[in-house]
Amino acid sequence: MKRVSAFLILFLALALPAMARRVMWGVQTGWDTRRLKLDSDLFRVDNRSGWYVGPQASLQFARGHLALEASLLYNQRNMDFEENDTQEKLTNRLSYLVLPLHLRYTFRILPPLGIFISTGPQWKRYVGRNQYVRLGDEMDLRLDPSTLSWNATAGVEIFRHLLLSVTYNFAIDQECWQRSMGEAIRNFDIKRNSCQVGLTCLF
């Protein structure tokens, strides 16, 4: 099965660029956020946002209406907490490499404008030094080094080179799990689905 999958990936990697009407390169950047729920008398959630940036390749088919796009993104996510009594901030910066693969279809409205939808899988790899997130001495979280999710995107294309998008990311794998928890923290729940606002410039 692994040999068949490897052969299929190799075939697509060689055949699709030859079949593409046009190959475009670009840069993608954006901001993302997710829900973080914490039920505790000692701590509160302070920051749940992040950002990403990286190159993108776009294989254009069907007169530019259909495109297969792949990106290699550096994503930094924040998981910050603040103690209610001392207001001391506990900062966690989580670094990932993200590889989304999307199939995009664009509806042409006017010559400079288009509306597009896209969807596809996304693979994320944790590249930070510490694989554990600690919240004082009360809680210990272990991060999964590799996770899989699915993206659904809609946006506006301007002059076929500038793409403004909104993406909703559906988690498939569990990103992290709780190792230990003190009595002061009654509930900790990471809502793994996230929302992203992105900007892509294609050349």
C-alpha cells in the first residue's frame, strides 16, 4: 500500500505540472485564532491568536478557473494565560510547519474580480524545542508532533494575482492532551477548530 501511495504521489508530481496551463508562484500570509476554554479560579486565558507566512505554488487549469495549490508555511500560535491574583502572564509560543494542499475553483464575475472556493487537507508539524506546555505546577500538556486537519476556504480574487481569503480549519487529529491537572483547574478544553484570514500574492 505504501508503494502504491508513493507511486501515485510521484506520478501526480510529474504529471500535473505538465498538464497545467500555467504555474504561478506566490507568498501567503495571514492571521488565525481559535477558542481556548479554561475553568479556573486562579487563571484566565489571555491570548489565543497566531500568524503564518510562507511560499505557495499554484498549478492553473481550465483557463484559470481551476487550480491546485500547495504551500509551506511557518505558523506561530500563542497560548497565554494570566494569574488572577498576581496578574503574572504565562506565555507559550508554539511553532509549526504547515503544509496545506487545496483545490480551488474561481467564478469570474468581472474581468478584474472573481469569487473562489477551495478545500483540501492540511498537515502540521510541531517544530518547537519544548513539546510540553506548562501552566505553573498545576497542569502539564503534551503537544502532538504531527496533526492532520481539513480546510474550507472562500475569498475574493483581484486581477488573478491577489487573493483575500477566510478559512475554517476542521481538526481531524488531537493537537494536545492533558497529562496532569490540579484541583484549582476544573476544566481545560482546546477547541481545535480555528479560523484564518489570509492574503496571497501570486506572480
